[in-house]
Amino acid sequence: MRLIHTPVRRSKTYENALQALGGKEATLFPTLREALTFCAVLGYKERRRLPFDNAGSEDIAGAQYQLNDAVDMVFALALADQKNSDILRPEKEKDCVQIYEEYANGGLDLVQSWIDRYSDLSVEDAVWRGLNTIGVKPTVAQKPTAEVVEPTF
């Protein structure tokens, strides 16, 4: 697991959507970092890479992406996007973070559209309905397997 020193930005345009997904009052994700990572993966899945607009941005300290799986997603998305391991060189850290930020921005744009489209639902239900429209289904709980009976000899 690598550490990053570059702060991760989030667009002020989608701040309300991000706050609805993660943080103190949200039910889907316990932290903004996890919500932003979900949006980055969603943006990548849907090929939505949006640069920041002129609305400005807020930083999430790079330290929030240390000693957890989120930092791995920053580099995994950059590698998947660039399809070349040179992007993983230490001097390319800012490029990796920018790729992550832009996919997160694209994912947030999609989530915001779902929140707007399904405004009569809770944020969680709007996100699940939106995910359903792109072919993502919730996992189905499997029946518990029958208890294994050990043979006696």
C-alpha cells in the first residue's frame, strides 16, 4: 500500500450529493472518502471522466487516503485508465490523483442526476434505483447451507 501526499479535491458543484452519500448524516457510507471512492469507481464503470468546472473545489487531505484501501483505488483507477504501469511511478502521483478526482466527479454527476430524477425517494433508494438502471443489482442473500454432519466411524 502506497501513501499519497497530494490532497484529493472534490468539486463544490456536487458537494450536496457527496454529503448525502457519506459522512455524519448519511446512511450509505460512513466517510466522505468512501463515498468519493464509490463515485470514482462508478465514474470509471460508466466512462464518465469529468474535469473540474469553475465552481471550485474542497480538499480531502492526502492523509485520509493513507493506511486504508482507498489509496489502492486511486492507483488502480489510474492504472486501468492509462493501461500503462508508468502511471504508477512516484513522480506521477498528481496524475493518478487527478484521474481519480475526475472519475469521482463523473460518478457524482451521475448520482446527482439520480437524486434529481428520483427526488420522491430517499437518497439511498434513489442511488439503488439509479444503479439498477445501469445494470447493477444488489446481491441476493444466499440460503444458508445445510449443517454439515460429520460422519462417525
